[in-house]
Amino acid sequence: MDPNCAFDRVAVVGTGGYGWHFLCALLATKRLYVRAVTSATETDTQSGLAKQSGLVKQKRIDKQKRLAKLREMGAEIVEYSEARSEAFASAFTGIHTVVSAVGLSGVTSQIAMIDGALATGVRWFIPSEFGVAHYASAWMPFPSPLAPKTDVDQYLREHAQPRGLAHTIIYTGLALDYLDPASIGLKLASRSATLVGRGGTPVSFTPAHNVVQLVCNIVQRPNEMMNRTIRFAASTHKMRELIKVATNGEHGEHVKIVCVEEAKAKFCELAKRQDPRAFQIYSRMLIEEGLGQINHMNEPLDNAMFPDIDAEPVRTTLERLIENTHGEPHEQIKPTPAHRTSTAKSVTDGLGRRFRDLNL
């Protein structure tokens, strides 16, 4: 008997965004019992900070249609009214593995999920990561927006694991076809870009479909994957390399460069007002600091463990997105003299403005 069969009852928390894709992929295996756990108050595929800040760019899908489709595919649907441990314990009854696919605004609710999982005998918890690890930035005067991810990681290791709940942390870098590329400064419709800093630090990228394949693969290999961190990157590139592809230029045409100190000041200004757009600047600052690379401390990548995943390079992803984007051609863009910005305001509201800077 395959020992992995002992983990064949899986619950996915969240039915929009990655949750929807995880559920479809797991159901397609035809060998797993799959339960979709969803908030009774959730109404569409986006919520919280990601929705307000424009980080995630997705087609709005009616939730009831999604749930009906999942039922048709064979999933059980369970709703919870409040993000409390008791509610999650009820939702996880009879489940071996929980995969969280909550958005950034729901990261803190995973503590209650973990407590609910412990209460009902779940054996394995995979938190919603699928991005980059959190590292504190010395320049920030207040906690990072990603700090709750570290809290969840620590809670799993120090509280849940000793009590018998295994975990797997998954880092995949940025997914350009899941995020809105404009959130990191790539404005594909106008073939222009805004760059914070020099754009010379490596960034890890993995497209959404590879992330889905990875998670589905991991879920079916519990004995190999439990109580470890998986780092998978389809490719690693510098932002300046992607900007050349996005703007179709080698000399920095249609690129606006914002200095790091101005971006920091604008971030602090917006963050103090709790303006969700601050997260876009924060994301670009992480990239410039080198924290967008999932193995920036020389940790080994685990790609070799997943030979069946045909990793798509980020250049291919970007070219695919450009091909599917209908914007104005370069000849219709009025050029401006080469310059660097004197204000960081454009980091958040510069969409549609075109610039030249020959120093990229």
C-alpha cells in the first residue's frame, strides 16, 4: 500500500485566486478526496489588501458559479462564518492535509486555522506562501506588511510541529501572470516602466501554472515533503533585464527611474495613512534590496525534486502577457527628454506617463 494514501483527504482554504486553481488541479488527479473551505462572506476572487492595492489582476468570477463548478467536479463545499479556530476545526473534520490559499489580508487568520487543525487531528498544514520569505528592512519605521508570514512560520515550527502537525513552507518568487505586472513597475499596455533604484538585483520568478503544478505535486508526496521548506524558481532575472523586454528597448526608452530614498519616503507617507498603494512601493523596494530572490542567502533550490514540471522562464511569461495585452504602440507615445524624477509620487500614480532615461 502506498503510504502517501494515508494523506488522501485534502482541504483547500479559499476558492478564489490560487485556491481555485489548486482545487481544480487536485480534483483532476482523481485520487484525492477534496474539500473546498470558503468564507461565507467572501463574494469574489479578490479581497483585502491585494484587491485594493491592485497587486492581483484577475477576472472577476461569480462565487456561486465557482462553487457550483467545484461541486460538479466532485469537491465538497464547506463554509465558515468567522475566522475562528472552532469554525476551522469543524471545517477540517476528517481531513488529513490542509492547504491554505488565503490572500495577504488573510495571512493572520492562519493561526486560527492551525489551532483548528490541531483540534481536529489534521496531520499536515501548508500555509499560503507561494512568494518570497519575509526579512525585516532596517529602514522601515514600523513592521513590514509581510511580517505576519514569519509569525505563521514560527507558530508552525514551535507550536504545531511538536504537537504532531507537520508543515511545508513553499517559496516560488513572483508570478507575473498572477500579480498585476504594473505593481512592480511593468506597464505592458503602454510598453513603459517605472524602476525603483538600479534594478540590478536578482529576482526569482515562477508563473502561476507552475506554482499550481508544484503544490499539487507536493500534496501527493507527504512523506518526502513534510517539515521542510521548498524553494522552486522557474527562472531568476534582474528587473533591468525584464524592463528591456517590457519596453522593447535597449537604452531605457519609456522608463522612469525613481531613486530609492524618494521611494522610501513615499512608502512611509502612504503607509502612515494605511493607503493600500503603499504595498506596491514596498514590493519594488524588496526587489531592489535583493529580497525578491528566494535563495538570496545561497539556499539551494529544489527544482531537481520536480522533474515533471516544465518550468517556464519569466521572459516567456512576459512575452506571453505582452502578446495578450492591447496597448498603444511606441510610435504613438509622445517622448519626453531623458531625466530622473524629482518626486517619488510617480511610483504609485505614474500609470500612463511615458519617460526616457538613458541611464538604465
